[in-house]
Amino acid sequence: MAIIDLYVASISIYVICITVFVIITVIAHRKFRDSDFLMGIAVSGILNLLVLLPLITILNLILGFVFIFGYVVSFFLGYVAGYFTKFFKRGLISGALGIFLSWLLFGLFSPSGFLSFYSLFYTFLLIIPSTLFGAAGGGIGGQIRENSDNRSNSETQIKETN
Amino acid sequence: MIYIYATDDSYLFVVPIYIACIFLFLYGIYRKYHDENLILGILISAAFYIIIDVNLFGVLHYLLSIQFIGYFIFCFICGIMAGLINEDIKRGALSGAIGMIIAMALTYPYIYFIIFVFGIYFPFQTLPSILGGAIGGALGSYIKKSYNYRKKTIIKPKSNPS
């Protein structure tokens, strides 16, 4: 395959990914009508991008297992996104979309970063697992926040009745 | 940052166990304190440490002469982030310090955690990081507490005209 074919294929997959991301975000926003949901996506996406940009280079990936580091940070930032959204399902979607957004931005800002969407190595070793870790973190964060909100609501109700 | 090189196959067993230990540690903290703000503070301070460390790694390690002060200052900032989430001063300090330890466990993984973090680098990097995180966390939670106290005293409930 010529270089130009590789670039065309990568860009087309990248554009498809962006379209899918925008469609899912718009549908989720119309359903939830929640600004915290979008806030969670933006915060986790931008913070994860700050980790990805200096860290993920092909040399680092080949020489060292930096992806493990990426998974754990994705989980942490997914948790933050889930905590913002306050509900389990929203947290799950928000965490996954936030981490996926960071990969889309990585494709935009990193030199020829969009090629990562075409490479199976990147896709199966980095993009999909870190998105899943982000979703797991978001789900746990949302669930914990939901539980604590329910607990504090029930406590205030008990106080009011007393 | 320390990288584990691909020449060693034992990473297949070591890496999941190491990650599981980190998550178990976090789960243990959650089970003990049942405080979602503490966990959020830990994760946010750890994520900020990683972001700053990844982006300013070269600068921090180049300035060896001011490494103690440099690490103290940037962990102090991360600790303030953690403390602003917790209103209790002890919890703020705890979340800042634990966040720094987890971040260092990620940047120096596996056996390097013992060799470097609690060995060679202890006086130059670990001690100022934990101290900075704890003091920053305490200060952040003190700021939040005093701000909330002021808000409560300024906003008085309106008297009922009837």
C-alpha cells in the first residue's frame, strides 16, 4: 500500500470516528439534557489529552508498556467524569466519550496522530481498552455519587420529619 | 519515568497484579472511610501529578539543584486541588498525600517503586512530594472550610414578613 493510500484510509476512518462521536454525544445530550454530562466529557477528554500528547509516541510504545499507565489514568479521569454526571448510566457514557474525545483530539494535535485510528496495534492496544477503562471509571464514579446523593437526601428527609 | 522493557515476559503476570493492587488499595480506602470526596481528591491529585510530571519531566529532572523545592511546589499545587474537594482538613491532607503516593506508584512501577520511591529518591522526590501533597491538601480544605463558613454567615435566611 502506498503512503498516500494509508493516509487517505486513516483520514476517512478518523472522520468516521468523529462523526460517530458527535452523533452519540448529540443523542445522549438530547436524551439527558444535562450540562454536567457535557462538562464531564470535556474535563476528562482535555485532561487525558494532556497525558497522551507528551507520552504516546511510537518509540515509547515499542520500548515500554506505557499503555498500562494510559489505562489507569483513563480510569481515574473517567471516574472524575462520572462523578460530575451523578448517575451510573450517564457516568458510563460520559467516561467513555471523554476518553474517546481525548483520542480524537490526539489525532488532531499530534503529528500524524490520526494514523493511530487505522493501525490495529493502536486501536486494540490503546484506544478501545482505555475507552473501556474510562467507561468503567465513569460508571463507578457515577454510582458512588448516586449512592451518596441518595444517602444525603434520605438523611435530610429524616431530619425534616423529626 | 521508568519503562519496563519488552524483553521481559514476566510483565504479563506482574502488570495485572500491580494494577489490581492499586485498585484494591483505593477500594480499601473507600471501604474504610466511605467518603467519595476523599477518593475523588486522591484521583484528581494523582491525575494532576501525572499530567505535570509527564509534561514537565525534562524540566524537573534538569533542575536537580532545586528538585526538592520543585517537587514540593508542584505537589503542593496538586494537593490544593485535592483539598478543595474535601472540607475536613485531615481528609484533605490524607487525600493529597495518598494521591502523590499513587501517582508515584504509577510513574515508578513494580520493583522500581521500592528501589526509587522508598530508596534512592526518597529525600529528593518522595519526601517533598508527600509533604507538599499533605500540606497543600490541608491548606485547600482549610480554604474551602473557611469559604463555606463565610458563605453561611453572610447568607442569612430571610425573615418571614407575616
